[in-house]
Amino acid sequence: MTLICADIIERIMKNKVYFIAILYLFLSVSGSLYGVNEKTIRLGGVSGWSAAERRTGISEVNFIRPSPVLVLSSGGGNRSGFSADLSLSFDEGHPSLFRDSTGHYRVTVSPNLDAVDRRYAQSGFGAALFPNVNDSDFGISRSGGSLVVEAQNRGALFSSNNRFGDFTIEFWLNPFILENGEQILLWTSTRNPALGSGSQTITCTSSKNRLQWSFKNFFISPSGTGSIDIDLTGSMPVVPKTWSHHLVRFDSVTGLVEYIVNGKSEAIMYATTTRREGGEVYIPLTGEGGNFVLGRDFSGLMDEFKIHGGYNINPVLNKYPLAGGRIETRPIDLGAGSNGVLKIDASGGRTALPLTAGRQNAGLTSEYRQSGRFLFSDSAEMQFFIRVSDNAFLWNNPWIPVTPGLNISGSACGRYVQIAVDFYPSSGGQSSPYLEELRITYTPDEPPLPPAHLVAVALDGAVQLQWRNSPDQNTTGYLVYYGTSSDDYFGTDAILGSSPVNAGKVNSIVIEGLKTACYIISV
């Protein structure tokens, strides 16, 4: 309810001044009158998402719709549970900015290396593009792009003369053609002099649309007197113009070296004297001055290249984290009074798979909708919540689940409102919902018309007040505030009690106990 006042300035003999205010209570209109004085506040859309102050696992992007939208963050960070030794996300936007986020390795790129944005990336905000002489889908006609990674401190797993145990190498690959002999990865170093001359290599190359891994002079016997070579070949073809996940991992307890594609084991060998489980295990020992070269003879896209100092049992294959994300808006001020929030509306949709060469017209979005339940065909979903308060810093009311476009049931009245949205990816983690705009519809607690013809008559130590009823039919009563200074109506002298005095639903009242006669000086 709202309190409206009309001031009367009273002057008391002996220079004591009383300020009298008549206020009355206004009963909020019922739901049947919704729409008469509705107001709407818009968040997002062309105004942007500055109001979404708290974001967990959420990114703001500009390429899905004409206006910025909120979407689940993809990639980024380490979701495997292992501490990364090397992490190249390729999210920096330009090859010259590519870097190892762990700080263990130095990255050098060739002039012909390129980058693509989030529309084409498997994870995060970008991917590396290793160009071919005629990649017309991307408007390029050059070749020879590559990326060199070198250890720059002893904390790097692949620093010189380092003996270590478990490790995992993984990356996403999207080849354009995958011809025989394309080189995806090459590690070379000078072999440890104690083991004789020759180089030490790790290679990943293509043959018959499959990837082959080779480890030469890399796995060394515990005594340091011999080495064992490991060769692994994938069993299933790698499909061009399609993202696939490739992972090689080593278990230093059993000696198992395993090649996994899209989460499925395709080849295994044992780095043991028996070539089977149970023999003496040979473990990695790096040589001098080694480095990785990525994509020297490769044509296509690469994303999220990582090395872990551990045996990755459960590689992360989903583009978006299954735990989802959440936003909460800042407190939105609806104006003074106890405003009634009627409903929220929303517009948004669901992302599709990343664009790749030859698939540009497939579209990046689908199932766009406005309000209703935001549950999509692949189980991607957004859930909406609201809470209200009269204090921007005190939120005792719980979050209320709401469906965009439907009237809010229960009490949702207050000066401040907050909106929260939970984002959940598809069941496979390959698509995300996105939020384009929120609209809050409410009825402002606007003041009704004041009572008319207010008359004050000075009496001996009192004042008599008379007024006509407020023209607003929802008025339920009147309060009389009094005090000794303007805007401070908290006097205590009156016989009827301390300010405010409840006059009820009447048209006159006498405020007695003001200690001396008074007379009107202004109205």
C-alpha cells in the first residue's frame, strides 16, 4: 500500500512550529485491472547485458543474433581434472597472440598460420587454421602455416633431460581433406648421449584417412641403457570437415600406451620388455632442445591442444560443461513503493553445431522462441527465477521459479527485483541455450490523488483538520503525521499518541496536546 501526504505548516506560540501531514492508505488494485498502468523494463537486446552482473560459466557473444546474447561458455580452463602441462586454446583471436596458458612453453607461429572465430571452433572462442593452397571456403590461397612450441622452464614436462611418468596428449582436429602424409604433430630432440647418437621423435601423421602415432627413442629403460619404439594406428577413418577428438595416454605403472578417438580406444601397445602387461616398464626420458611443431603439413582446423602430466581416464568430449551455468541480474529498481511484478518475458534459442568448411549455410541457431518453456528438442534448457525485496541489500524472499510469458502466482511485490537464469546444455553437451532479451512487466505503486479541500483550524493547544475524501475509490483510511521540522513527521506530544495518528476512514480529526494554541501560517 502507498502513503500520500499533504503538508500543513502550523506555528505555535513561543515560536514552536508543528508540521502536520495527512496521509492515506491506497489498496493495490486487483489482477483484473492488470494492463491499465503496466510498465516494462527490458534487459539485454540492443541495451546489452550489463545488468547481468553475476555470471558463472556464461559468455556474452555477438554473432548469434543481431544483438548480444548470453550463452554457456565452451572450452576454456581444464575440465579433465588434471593439471595441464601445456594448454593451447587458440581463443586469442589472432595467431600472433596464441600462447600457452600454463606459462611452461613458448609459442612461435609462422606468417601463414591463421585463426577462426567461435562460429567454427569446437570449444572456446576460436581455433587455429592451418591453411591449404586452395581453401576457398575460408577465402585463402596460401600454405605452409605451422606453430612451434618450446619448453621455456624446468616446470615443463617436455623440458630437456626430464624423466617423467604418466602423460596425456590430446587435441581436436577438423581436417579439410586429410591426404596421405599430412603431418599433424612432430616432436624432435637430440637423443641423450648415454643412449647413443640419433634423434628422439614423436609423430602424428595421416595415412589412408587414419592417424598414425610413432614414438622413437622416447621410452627408455629404467637403467637408461636402451629404448623401445611404439607405433599406433587408428582403426576408423577420420572424417574430413568434421571435428574429432584425438588422445594418446601413457600409464607408467603398466606401460600401456593407448590411442583413443572420440572416447573410443582404437589402438594399444605396451612399453615393456615383453610388449605385454607385466614386463619391465620403459618410461619417457626427453633429450636436449626438443620442440613440438604443429600442423606443418596439415590442412584444416585444430582446437584445444593440451598435454597433461597424468593418465586421463575420462576425456572431456562435450563442447559445453554438463553442469551448466547461471546468471543473476543486479537489483532492478522499479521505483518507490511496493510494485507488483506481473510476469517476465524472454526471447532466445539454442545454438547448433559449430560451422565448418562446406557447412556455412547450415546455420548456427535453431528453435528460436519468445517466452514459454525454454526446453529444446535435444534437452538444452533455460530455467527462470525471480525474487523481490524492498531493500536492495536485504533479500529474505526466496527465488520463485517462473515461466516466461505466464503471470506470476503468489506474492511478487517490492521496490527491487532480481532475475536469475540457469542454463543447461544438451544431453551430449554439444549445444547451448542462449538468452537474447528479458522483459519485466510490473504495475507501479503510483500515488493516488490526494484528498481535496484540506482545512486546518488552530485551537488551544490543538489543531482541527478537515478534508474531503480522496477521489480514488480504493482509499481505505487516513494517517496524520505531525512533527517539529519539515520532512520529520515523528512528533510525540499529541494526546492521541505519537505520530502517525490513525484517523481511520473519516474526514476530520482534532490533534490535541500540542501544549499551546496554534494558528495557520500557510497551507
